[in-house]
Amino acid sequence: MPQYAQNPYVQAPSGPVPLSQPLYGASFGAAIKRFFQKYATFSGRASRSEYWWYTLFQFIVITVLYIGLMIALTASIDPVTGDLKSTSFMIPMVLLVIFGLATLVPGLALTVRRLHDGGFSGWLVLVALVPGLGALAIAVLALMPSKPEGARFDAGAQQQYAPYPPASPQA
């Protein structure tokens, strides 16, 4: 069993890391496996390694499918007339759309969990809707180190942490 680096703010657990906790120092395979195991889990946290290994996986898959699409599209066009000879380009295009739709919700969930690990609200994922700079802002926030206050987003955290005391009335 591989050794994983632990969060410096928490005691090292014995045995495998439960799915409810972030996996610090995750390997490529472990990060992808956890990504699909936590398909639509928006609560909890995700380590930087979990997030960036999945981002690399997604980049590789989309790049390969896109190159396949461009090759098939180029082969489907008659060089003399410019007309379509066949519709073989539809196969990689459909695969690209299926992959994108299949990973949309878990990708959002992973981003929300990564924001939680940095101590941010998951609602900041909506910043990605800002054209141009939104994706850059999410990338910067995903690069932020883990913070101990991110544990408030874990399952069962409401029982661990008391609510803020009410403000004392001023006379």
C-alpha cells in the first residue's frame, strides 16, 4: 500500500483514508478512482493532488478525443471540392460530448470540495461563469494550500463545531 503524505494539521490516521476525508499526496490512479467513487459528493474536501491529477486526466482525454476528431474530420473532407465524403468524424465527436457530459457533475463536485479544502465556500465555483478571468480565479483558488478551517465542510462537522455565540446586547 502506498504511503500518502498527510495534512500537517491533522493526526495521521491508521489504515486507508476514508472517502469522507481528503487524500493528501494521492497518486494518479488513486485520484481518478476517488473522483469516480465520489461522483456527486459536494460536501467534504479534496486535496490538491486529487484535484490536479484529475485535471491532468481530463486534459489528456479531451486532447486525445479532440485530435481524433480533427483527424477524422480532415479525412472526411474531399480536398478538391471541400464537400463531406463521410460522417466518420461523428464517432469521436459523440465520444467527446459523452465524456464531457459524464464528467460535468463530478468535475463541479471535485472543484467545490477543493475550494472547501482551501477554506473557501463552494459557491465560489460560480466565479467560473465570469468570461475569461473566472477560470483563472478558480485555478488560483485551487492552488491554495489546505487550511484547517476547511474541516467545517466535512460530513458531521456540524456536531463537532459549535455555532458562533450570539452577540451580547449592548446597553
